Amino acid sequence: MNLHEYQGKEILASFGVRIQRGIVAHNAKEAVDAAKQLTQETGTGWHVIKAQVHAGGRGKGGGVKLAKNLKEVEELAGSIIGMNLVTPQTSAEGKKVHQVLIAEDVYYPGDSETSEFYMSVLLNRATGRNMIMYSTEGGMDIEEVAEKTPHLIFTEEIDPAVGLMPFQARKIAFNLGLSGTAFKEMTKFVSALYKAYVESDSSMFEINPVLKTSDDKIMAVDAKVTIDDNALYRRKTYAEMRDLREENPIEVEAKAVGLNYVDLDGNVGCMVNGAGLAMATMDLIKMAGGEPANFLDVGGTADAKRVEEAFRIILKDPNVKAILINIFGGIVRCDRVAQGVVDAYKNMGDAIQVPIIVRLQGTNAEIAKEIIDNSGLAVHSAVQFKEAADKVEELLAN
Ligand code: GDP
Ligand code: MN
């Protein structure tokens, strides 16, 4: 589960990580109040107005602006809230901004002594260990740094048995070229950050930039935090931070009815039982020259109700031009699934306007094929896996 910057910073701060202070606002008036409060608390005169959407590159898209007085806070917040923010990481339509973070300006004016670093914490799947990835090249696109100057990206792997060792935090501060107070501050920052990562059950932290201020403080200016979905049951306060407006609406709906659905870019809708078979089905569609529109695992109980729910979810994607149903009847009997497909199709009436190809294999597969073929509906049955995919392509070509 992804979080907004302000929520990520809240979590970081709760573990003692120093952050750029800020208050979230939903309209221009709240923004001005927030700015006043920040001035009282931190003494800052200037404020940064930051769009809160689940996408990076907000600065480049005009979603991060510096305000030098309250009038500018009001104007900038007013124009950013409600806008469709397009960044290098959003689609062309962009993302609607519902709220902004009013943050203290930490790049004190006329100041040349600040430095921006990059730091992330994530799992290295190859070694099965957490690692801290960091670079002197902060504030920039890390993918670009990786491509052009890969030697400026460092990694530090953490042994799960002992956790982050003090010498590792010092090594990071050293590699970032720090000394004196900033060096000490960085070791504290890194230790607190790693503790926050582990104890919040996160699967990714990306802090870009980590800032060294002119008075040698080290703080998180940005925070991209992803909490492991599988841990949400024991992290209720984080689970409540979920912002469904930021997520794919079809995926949200699928989750609500208990379907494992991932939206993709292609035009062949897939309804499959079992994640492995679903993956194999997507591969097969690609091999036959098509593109899957989704990943969908309907699970073990493919009865009429479930098939109908799955149909409805798949058809919400306007790109779907055909649906391939691929069910292996191991525990579930194919004839029951076939009946489910026929019943769902009849129930849905005109809602289904695309060809449907059904491939049922396993227990009672032959009876299932008869049920489909005798239903009088525009459902095509196939027995072989490859035959099914070829049929999809054939129908799409017509
Ligand atoms: P992103 O573009 O979505 O990654 O958003 P960031 O939170 O990283 O902000 C983008 C950029 O805004 C940063 O790289 C900074 O250069 C700038 N920025 C952020 N906070 C401040 C601030 O307090 N003062 C000034 N002058 N610039 C800031
Ligand atoms: Mn950033």
C-alpha cells in the first residue's frame, strides 16, 4: 500500500527520523492557517506548497512551489488544489490533487551550503536481505543517475540477525562526503530510518531528497513509503491511511468482492482459477500475438455468482475486446463452472458484447464442453490451451 508524502513523514517522525515539518491542507484557507502555525512553531517565513498525490516527479510537473508570503501561500495552494497534476510518473491525464502539504522552507534563502542526497531502504530479493541504497546525487531522477553515473550509487546490505551495525551507518555518512556535526547527524538519521522501515512493516522507503541544511541538520524533505499489504492486519493505524482515490478503481472494486485482479494494458480479458495458471494464460495470450487486459484469479469457487462478478469486473475495462476463461477443474468440477458461465451470461444479458472463449480442463471437462456448446450462446469452447488462445486471436482479427 502506497502512502502520501505527509503520511510517510508522519510515520518517519514517529520513529525519530528528522523531517521537513508540514501541515496538510484541503483548501486555500486551511493552507494559510497551516502556514501561520508553521511560522509560529518553526520561525519559517517561507513555505513550500506540495501537491499530495501518489506519484513522484511532482516538482517537475509544477506540483511543488515556494511561497514567500501568506498571499502567495493562498494563491499557490488555491491553484494546486483541484488541478490535474501531470508528472513524468503519471498518465497523460495526470492525477487530481485533493490536498497539499504546507511545509517549512528548509533551503534557507541565499544559501549555498545545502546538499541533497538520495536514500532508499528496500529488500534485495536476490540475497533476501534488506539494503540501504544511497547516493550523493539527490533530488534527481534516480533512474537517470543509475544509467549515467552508476558509480555514484552505493548499497549497504543488512544482516537480519544483527540489524544495522553502527559502522554501517558511519560508512554511509562517510561515502556521502560528510564530516563533523553533519556526519553524526547522518548516522543518527540512517539508524532511525532503518528502525522505522523494519518496525513499520514497510516494503519500500524512498527519501529523495535527504537534505543537509546549512546548519548541518539532516532531514527527509520527501518521503515515499510503501507498507507491506500483508502486514496491514497488524498495522491498523497505517491501514486507515489508505487513500482509495489514488488507486485503480477497478482493482479497488475487485478487492471488495474478494477477487485477485490486476489491471493491465492489453485487450484480452482473462478469467482463470489459480495464480500460476493465470500467469501461464497471460503468457499464452502473448505467444498467440495478443495482450492480456488483466490478471484475474477467481480462486477455487468458480460458481455462477463468482463468474458473474468476474465478468462485471473485467468488462469495466473499456479496452477489453474478448474474454478468455481458462479453468482447471481439480477440486471444482468443470460442468459446474460451465453452468456458472452460461447462467452468468444469461443473467447479464446485453452487458456482454465481446466474444467469450472458454477452456475447461479436468474433472468432467467433456460434459462441460457440451453444456457450453448446447447453450445457444455466443460462447466458444476450446479444449486445448493453445487452441483457446488461437481462437481469441482469430476472433479479435475479425
Ligand atoms: P517530487 O518532485 O515529487 O520528488 O517532490 P519533492 O518533495 O522531492 O520536491 C521536489 C523539489 O522541491 C525538491 O527536490 C527540492 O528541490 C524542492 N523543495 C522541497 N522542499 C523545499 C524547500 O523547503 N525549499 C525550497 N526552496 N525547495 C524545496
Ligand atoms: Mn522527491
